[in-house]
Amino acid sequence: MYAAFRSIGAYVPSRILTNAELEVMVDTSDEWITKRTGIKERHIAAEGETTSDMGVKAAELAIERSGLSKDAIDMIICATISPDYFCMPSTATIIATKLGLNKVMAFDISAACTGFVYALSIAKAFVESGMKKNVLVVGAERLSAITDYTDRGTCILFGDGAGAAIISQTDKQSEAIIDIHTGSDGAYADLLMTPNGGSGSVHDELDREAAGCFMKMKGNETFKVAVRTLTNDVVEILEQNNIPASAITHFVPHQANYRIIKAVGDALQLAEEQVVLTVEKYGNTSGASIPMAINDIYESGRLQEGDLMLLDAFGGGLTWGSALVPFSGKGIR
Ligand code: ACO
């Protein structure tokens, strides 16, 4: 029994937040943001539009494109750090109900920007073991809800959106997800965190009001660990599977910063057309970034059946993960 990456879908809210608008909000410039991150704009959810609302829209597309009936879905995993509700219910159960699926196993995972790769590895394990047949994996984020728009170190980076994929059982080895590597190191937890609100935080009501539950990031230190970790991670997964970088059709990295992506791409000696870039128009959408990027190449007709994708992610935790994934759906010509 193998696990196949059957289909992809995504949703992007219509409101665009440009660098020019951010220039008015904080002490920054379009030139600085473009040069240091590659980001030009990001999308922001409408008022009242939740993470689950966006996840549902991405999921509906992924289900439709898989050719499966909705009722064939037997598990839903949602990767998010901006859930509809802080502790419970999980965003995955809300997505399930909005899809009209009220009996399936559904849960969230928290691995920040690596969330989609972590969720993919869980889906793969369940499908390969025979416990589930068709798993809906959603990466959905309303990061604007946990972003401090007075902090120029973070607010220029993040955006909202969702992506979703269907992972299905197959008996064809050629369709199988080849390998997924995942790791974490909590010693670096303080590089990227939402310090308040959890049971481990020390705060009084005033602190909570002042600091809220916004993301804090030591950007430059995170940058260095990101480049090192992402590069080591992809080199390792390719070597262990005896696959040369030239065999990768699409390198789909987490879209955090153009400079990070460029450094990893250069280390692997990848050609420009192998590297998928969406950071310019979506910014960093954390757990949603990789499926949104895959959807981009799908909708532009670049992703075809049998194409080999190399996914690579890094995020708060710290967490990281990479995956070698053939696309087993029908591409758009
Ligand atoms: N506009 C203008 N100036 C700024 C801005 C801004 N938006 N932000 C910082 N600066 C200033 C700093 O104050 C500093 O000024 P100084 O030299 O006078 O002290 C200078 O620019 C350089 O700051 P750095 O932090 O060193 O800038 P850097 O080149 O590292 O870029 C950035 C910052 C974009 C955050 C980068 O470090 C980065 O992308 N880090 C990694 C992010 C990441 O991958 N996170 C993990 C995934 S996210 C997740 O898991 C949710």
C-alpha cells in the first residue's frame, strides 16, 4: 500500500496589502522589503473570514480535482498556527463540519511553517498502514490575526491564505510519495514564538493586553539557522534516496524569504525554472505556503502528472521537514 499525492487546491483572500501601505503603517520602505525579502504584497482575510473558512475553500477545490466524492475522505489534518479558536475546537473539526463531514477523524497540528510537511508525513503513515484511504491535508492561516502591525520586523512578512491536498491509497509504486524527513529543536524555541496566552507564559492581564498573542521573531538569527537547516535537509533526503537535484521537476520551498530560497537553490545548483517562487505575491503564509505554491504551478499548467516535487520547510519550534513527492493527479494543459 502506498500514499499518492492526488490533488491540490488553494484559496487566497482578495484584499491585498502592499509594501506602499506598510510604508504608512511602520518605518519601512518598499525598497527595503523587496531587497531583504523579495515580498511585494500579501493577501489579508476579510473581516470575519476565519482560517477554517479559507481552509474549506481550498479543500473543496482539492476534493473536486481529486475526482473523489466528498464522502470518500476519511481523515482531515489541518496545519495552522492561527486556528479559529486558541485551544479547542480544532480548526480541522470546523473544516470537516463546514464540508458536511461529521464523522471523520479530524485534528490540527502545530509545527508553524513546517506544518504542511508534518501533516503530509502523518497522512502518508496512515494511508500506508491501511488505516485511512483518503486524507485531506489542509494548511490554512489567518496570520494577520496574530501579527503586530506596529512591529516592522514581522508585519512586512506575513499574509493569509490556505492550501489543501488529497493523499490517497494506491497500489502503484510509481505514484508513491517517496520519502519525508521531519525534525525539530526546541532549544531554538525563543527565535520565533507567541510568548503570551499559553499555559507556560508568565503574564498578568496588563501584559496580555499590551503584548497580546502576537508573533515575535529574532529574524536575523532565524535567517541563518533557516538557510543551514533547509540546505542540509534537502541534501540529506536527496542523497538517502539516490536522487540527483537535476531530477527534481519542482523545488517547492516554504516561502519565507527570497534570499533564503535563493541560497538553498544555489547550494543545490538548481536551475531557475526548477524553483517555485510565490513569496513576491503572497508573503509568508506559514503552514499554507507550500500547498499554495503547489497550487500556483498547478493552475499555471506547470505541474503535470509524474512531475517530481521536492518540498522543503522550516519554521517556529524550531521545526523542519522535506519531502520527495511525485504528483499523481492530472495536470491542466
Ligand atoms: N524596514 C526597514 N528596516 C528594517 C525592517 C523593515 N521592515 N526590519 C528590520 N529593519 C532594520 C533593522 O532594524 C536593522 O537595522 P540596524 O542595522 O540599524 O540595526 C536592519 O534593518 C537589518 O535588520 P536584520 O534583522 O539584520 O535584517 P535581515 O536582513 O536579517 O532581514 C528578515 C530581516 C527579513 C526578518 C530576515 O531575517 C528573515 O527573513 N528571517 C527569517 C524568517 C524565517 O524564515 N522565519 C521562519 C519561518 S516563519 C514561521 O515559522 C511562522
